Amino acid sequence: MRGRVKTDWWGVVLEAPDAHALASFYSRLLGWPVSVQQPDGAAIQVPGTSSYLSFDNSPDYTPPVWPAVEGKQRMMMHLDIAVDDLAAATADAIELGAKLADSQPQEDVRVLLDPAGHPFCLYLDIETGETGETGETGEPG
């Protein structure tokens, strides 16, 4: 692409009422370091890459509703995170501040809500051949 910088930085930005708290949550969840702390936001970096997940303060942020409900804020995107042990990863995410969503459409996927209400999915990584407590493998939702 013309005009692209040489650093090849790219990433995804999530809005939150407290960007620093959400950056801390995802840093602990994914094990990625917080690489940027500014008054209006923060970012965590995928180690060894030029990719990042950034968080911007948004005082008027409205969390999405999962599953979608007519007339309510819809989910615009979600993160899929591969795991080897679905039960353990779900427990860890909840301990860090996530909430289990009421709707769970697949056996091999857990939909959770981060502290700001963004849905994200933990799913069994079929590439590793590992299975969770259900004894099944699956694909991301």
C-alpha cells in the first residue's frame, strides 16, 4: 500500500470506559506486555511482532449485547483465542475479570465478556490435537 510506514505496525483498537484496565486484563489473559501507556489509552503488543491490541478511553462507551437484540448495541467484532484446555482457560479468564455469557452456542467454544462487555471466544485448538474436558475438538465460533 502506498504511504505505509516501514515499521509495519498494525492492530485492532477497542473502546472502553477504562482503557488502562482493559489493557491490563488482556495483558494478563494473553501474556502480552503493555507496550504503550498514554492518558487516553494503552496498547499491548504481540511479542516478536509489529501487531498490537490497543484500547481507547471512551466515556460514552456502550457495551454490546450478546447475542444480538433488536434496537440494542450490536457486537461489531470479537476476538477468538485458541486454547488447549477449555475449562482451565475459561476459569482463568473468569478469575481475571471476564464473565461467562448466558448464550453458549457451541460445545467446544466458550463465549465470555471482558470487563468492558466486549464478547470474546475461547476455543479448543484443533491444530494441537488437544481436547478439553468434553473430549471433543472443534473450530472457532
